[in-house]
Amino acid sequence: MSEHKIAMVGTPCEIMAASKLEEYADSPIAVKLGLFCMENFSYKYFGNLLKEYDLTMNDIEKFQIEKGFVSLLLKTKETVKIPLYKAKSIIRKNCNICVELTSETSDISIGSIGSDNGWSTLIIRTKKGEEIVNNAIKEKYIKAKDLTESQFKLLNRIAENKINKNLEYIEEREFFARPVLYQRERLDNEIAKEISESQFIDLKSNVIDVGACVLCGACEYICPDNLITIDDTKPRMNSECVEDCHACFAVCPRTFISENLRNDNTKALGEYIKILSVKSVKHRHGQDGSIVTTLLDYLLTNDIITEALIVDKEDHLAWKPYAKITDDIDEVVKAGGTKYSVCPVFKPLRDIKEEVN
């Protein structure tokens, strides 16, 4: 068993993959910090869209999605606003089949929806998450207040809207493509049978080839013989699957979801213990009140985790995201802020798996 205890930061689909890794494998992920997420954009097509505004990724200091616009704070300190309806054209296809806004299988969910400017909305989902938040407040890493009724209603309404809109899209899509597996209601014994009969070829036909892959890299990480490689476009198999190995199909967040992890679309925010509005006392760099950075600082400083799995941006390629594992809080602070694009977040875990083996 790995000696690593990692806190992971991820979007709803990435957190679902982490939850499935816990269910089907020996996972080093000890704490899951989930982000609120409406959708993510294609890095390539975002660059093309910026050309319409005579901009490049290099011109941008910070991204923010708010009030119907993608707001770009430029390095010149000017702000350019792109209407969200224009940005919709560069949303990654798999985002349109996601009905989850608030990372429901995380320990703690964090986002800006519902809270005042400079504050974050934080959803405590597990006893582990509750202990972390309570102690972070006690030790003055963060401060908290209750969400008002109107703020809660706003958050709930936006989550409901995402569910309803994307369920409609799923229904339309299934007339022309294969079923969206993760939304299929199956008993656990039926899911076990499906997994036992499925390998990478089934993952390819049911998820990858129909534009449902979230590019998380869970399949690459879990493959026992390192036969799967994931790049900026999709996972690829380098050889034949090992007989009786079904790991990649099991852990993919877009294949069948077990009953205990399955989203209940009648509960827009999923199951939770408490919802708070919180603000960092220690950090100001980042987004949504710097809460993700601050919680990782608390977890690392108090040796609750050994490392953090985070997404930073490339130094040589502006705003191009890449995943890394670090135990350095300065690197965590540097990586603060949303990238609005995706990368294979589980890729760095391969080094840990090889170390354990």
C-alpha cells in the first residue's frame, strides 16, 4: 500500500474518477477537493476565439466567468469581456452530458456561485471534510458564515438548470449515438457483470469515440501494464489488453456508476452535511476567495496529507494546464486560479504507482 496521502483538486468528472479509483483500486488519494464547474473549454479553440479579439493566451493575466461573460484581465490591466454565448461554441463536447455542478462525490466542494465577491461557497459532504473545515476555521486558516436563503436558492437553481439542460441534451444525443453510460441506472451486480465483460475496446466505442471522454487520465493511470497513453486529444491503446483486465472501463467516470456514487438528479446539490460561505485568512492569490489554496496549505502544514495533486499552467505555453504533485505550499500558491481547460490530471500518479510496485 502507498505511503502517499494525496489531496486532489478536480472538477466533478475528475472527482468522480477519483471516487471510482477508491472503489476499484488501491488509491493514494486521501482528500478530494471538488470544484464547481459548468463546463470547460478546448484550449486550442479558445486560442482561435481570442484571435477575433486580436488577443493571444500570452496577453491574459487572469480568467473569470461571471454574469454571462468570460472576463479576461489582460497583462495591460485592461479587461475584455467575451459574451458567454460566443464562448459556448468552444465548450468540450463531453461537458454537454455532465449533469453535475458541485462535485458531489468530493469531501469538500468549492466554488463562487452564491457567495459575495471575495468569498467562496463551500459544501461539506463527508465527516472527513467536516473535520478539515472545522479545524481550518479553528486554526484561523479560513473564516466562515452561513449562506443566506437567497444565496442558497441561487446556487440550487443554477445546479438544477445544468441538470435539466444537459439531460435534454443527453436524450437528444442518444437518438444518434451510443447511450450515455454513466447516466444509466444499474444495480451493482449488473454493473459488475458489465465491467467483467468490458475492456479498452469497449471504453473506446462507448466513451472515447462518441465524444464522452473527459481526458482525466484515470484509464492511463490504472492500466497495470502501462498500455494506455493519453494526450491532448484522447486515450490510445499501445498494445492488446491483458486478458481478464477490465480496470480502465471500471474507473472511467463516463462508464456505469455504482449505486453509492450515482448522482441523484432529484437533488441538485447531491448529499451534503453543511453549506457555508468562506474566505481565506491567509491567502489572497487565486480565485473564489483562495479557499482551495488555503485548505491545501492547512492540510500540508498539519501533515494530514503528504502531497497535493494540482493543476498548474505551463511556463512556456500560456495558460496550457498540466497536472503535478507537490508538497511545496509555494507551488500550490503559484498554481492558484482556474485554467478553464482540462488536462490528464491523474498522469502524475503513475510515478507513485511505479514507485510502489
